[in-house]
Amino acid sequence: MINMKQKFILASPAFLLILIALAVLIAGALPAAADEPDANVKGLWLRCPGFPKGAEVLDFEDDPDWATFYARSVDGVLTFEIRRQEKEGSELQDPEDVENIISMRAFNEEDEEDGKANMATIKIKENPSEFSQIYKLPCAMAEYQTGPKGDKVHNASLFIFTDVYCFLVEAEITAGLAKDYEERLMGWFMGLEFVER
């Protein structure tokens, strides 16, 4: 039972201020995941917990009838995207479909010579063991270049196939800087986490 002295302490402004300060401290210590644009994506989604906090958000779209897309930028030179699309009705059903998609992207240049040069850079691995072991799902990894001569972009793509979705995690960076980001990028690709809401 609460006596009169305890009622006075509980009702005092100082006690209420202490409670408010504690609540603010606790809220500040919680992860800021709710501040991320993708915090409310429904269903199965991929997050990259190792990605730099405060990275610039370039785009976020969550269209259940088409795709969910989240793009961020690091240092103004690297774009990192996570995309989810339902496999039903998609051109991406399994790892064997990746080669056609990547070939179209690489060759899609105004100048045919640029397209041919980009095609020569394509490296695709179906079910690369390092990713298949981590995610326990069919995967494919692709690296290739796009863009015209003198303005090449290095693309690294990880495809993960679930029963319902194809996830594409992709990084794009100026080709001349690709080596500088290679280790960090591989860490992000290998540190992805599935969440389900």
C-alpha cells in the first residue's frame, strides 16, 4: 500500500522530470531502425546492418504490386540498392536467368562498340558457395561494366531467390574506384539479414 509520503514523491515535478529523462535516454539507446524508410516494409525483406549510418537516401519505393526498391549513396560515389520483386510474372525465376538480364544491361549503350566492350567484362557465378552457404538459398553473383568509354561504371550484383521473391542487391561505382570499395562491398553483401514483418 502507498502511504502519503510515497504519494507526494510520485506526484512531485522532480520525480516526473526524472521519469521523462529516463524515457528519453532509453529511447535514444534503441536502434534507429524505425527512422529508416524501409522500416515498415511488409513481408520478407533484406536489411544491411553493416551499411554506414546516415548514408544519403536516393530513392525508396514500396509498391506491393510491382517491387520494393531502396537506394542509398556512400561518399557520393557508390550507390547501393536493395530490390525485391515477386518471382511470379518476372523474368528472374532462378540463377540461370541472370545471364540474360545482365547481358541486356551491359549491351544497352548508344554506341555498339561500348556495348561490346561492356559485354566482355561480364562475370557471372551461379550459386557461388560463399553466398549459398550464408543465405541457404539459390543465389547468383554478377560483375560487369556499363556506360560509354571514359565514363565506365562498375556494377556488382547479388541475386537471392526465395520461393516467392527475387532479391537483387546491387552496387554501382565509378570503375576507377571499384578496387577501393571491394572489401567493404563484399562485407555488405555477406552481412545481409532477412527480416519478416
